[in-house]
Amino acid sequence: MNFRNKSALVAIAGLASAVAASAAIAATPTMPAYYGPPSKNNPIAKPPDIVYSGDGSEFFAGPQHRRTSGKLNWTTWNGSEGLASGYQWINNCSPSCANGKFSLYPVNLKVYRPEKESKYFIFTRLKVTYTGKKPDHKSNFTWTLSYTRGFFQIG
């Protein structure tokens, strides 16, 4: 993964299909990592990583492979939840974020509570549970996710 080429905000919400599709067909929400505006043709189900900081200094991904991050390991993905294991990557930004060193903290991720937001069907919660060493300033947490006016938002 090339961190510098990532979008400033990679959504932690999901889109399966336009809800205008037949109500008889149960859509499975996805967790897209967007490199442009959301559209029917632009979701990535079971994202390999979730970048949530504007500068790419903090994100969720798999274990380190050579000089890049690996993919999240999604073990469950259905219409009600997604479960993954991986790491929270945090850059110490010393002497600068471009030259900093990443520390990895093992986590389990759970996305759940699918809802219709705008015209999309998305997971609206992301629960993060540390499974080993955790950063000094962090504890287990859950983020609320939303989609309004063309943007996915955390919190």
C-alpha cells in the first residue's frame, strides 16, 4: 500500500447498492475505501485497509510485509455485520510524519448496524477492540459513521 497516494479521507462506512433497488432483495452493506465520489461502481467490499486520518498517519490494516501494510483479515461479511482482525498503524511523526516510524497495535474490528443513509445502505458503527498492546492514549472504542451531502463522516 502506498500511503501517500491514499485519499485524505477513506470512508469507514459502506455502500452496497442504491436502495432504490427492489426491497425484496436484501443488500449486503460494504465498507468502501473511496478514491473519488461514491457511486454504484466505486465500492470496495471488505476493504484491505481503513485510513481515518487526513494525513495517513493512522489507519487500520494487516501485518507489515516488507515496507508496506498487509490487508485486513475479514472473517465475516454479511447483511448485519463484518468482522476483521488486523492492526492499528500509528506513525510517531518524528522527526516528521514523512520520516516517522509506524507502531502496530493488534485489533479486532466489527462493523454493524446497517442503515439507509441518503440513498446508500451503510454500516453505521465501527467497534475497535485491542487484542494486545495498545497505544498509551487509547482504549477500546466505537465510532458512529454517517453519509451526508456526498461525504462519509466519523463521529
